[in-house]
Amino acid sequence: MNIYLDDNLTERTLAALLVRAGRTVVRPADVGLTGAKDPRHLNHAVRAGLVFLTADDDDFRDLHDLILGAGGIHPGILLVRYDNDPKRDMKAVHIVRALRRLEQAGLDTTSQLVILNHWR
């Protein structure tokens, strides 16, 4: 799975762990999109065939609905939810584990909006 990390998930630890797990990771800084609006990030990911990984639930739920409503497709949007509770919030290792479990289950992420917390 090739992944585009949203601006809100660009911590170096996460990117490094994903690469170590055999994933191709693209960060906004890698493609000159640091600080860009959400639709530009998603547009880049869709055009590049990258699954989008974000913690921005509301905006990307709306963008997912817009793409599907217009008859389009996308490689997948993976959401990480944070509740500001250190005991429940996902750390980088949890995200990597959840991605592995999602792939092991054979889930096709195409045009899906998946909450990664459920795969923890």
C-alpha cells in the first residue's frame, strides 16, 4: 500500500515506521504541498494512486462523499481518530499495526473511507 500522509500526520516517527514496514510514503513536503488546502492534498493522492492517511475526519468525510457523489473513485481514505485521551489515541506503532491488519484482511480500500482505529 502506497500512502500519502496528510499534513496532520507528518511526524517523522510515523513516516519512518511505515517505510520500515515496506510502504512507500509521500509527505506534503515531498511534493511541495505543505500547508495546502485539503482538496489539493487529496487531488494529488488520487492522481498519484496513493491511499490517503489523515486525522481530519470531518473534511475528508465530506471530500469522500463529494467524489463518490460525482461518480468518481479514489484509492482510499484512512482516518485516524483522536479523542485527546492518551490511553485511547493511536500512536505511530498502532497505525502501522492497523494498516498491516487491514491488508491481511484483504480489504480493498478503493473508494472506501476506513477508520483505522477499528483495526487497532
